[in-house]
Amino acid sequence: MFLLGNVDFASLPWDFFWVAVAYFMVTGVLFCFSILRFAQQRKKSGVVFIVGAAISAAYFLNYFYTNHI
């Protein structure tokens, strides 16, 4: 069982905060566009957007892992 304690956001560096905001905005937008394209029966562009979301997620997670952990 995992127990979470209080998180002190005051110790969060500003550069990490803005990179996290960019992560959610870029990856989220690409993923949402892929869902919209699939709903419009445009499978090829939906796949392109989902691959773009996966690549951006991998890039940002690699950046988080190498620079902030």
C-alpha cells in the first residue's frame, strides 16, 4: 500500500514547472487532435497525431529523467 504525504510545491523549480506545463500542452493537444481525427474517420492523420504525441511524451519524459531526477 502506498501512502502519499504532503507535497511542498515551494521547492519545485520554475524551469521544471514550465517544462511540465509544456509537456501537458504539447502532448495533450496532439492526443486530442488524434482522437478528433479518428472520430472524423481520418485514420492516417489520427495515427500521425498519436505518433507525434508518443514522440513528444518520450522526449519530455527523457528530459525530466535526465535533468531533474
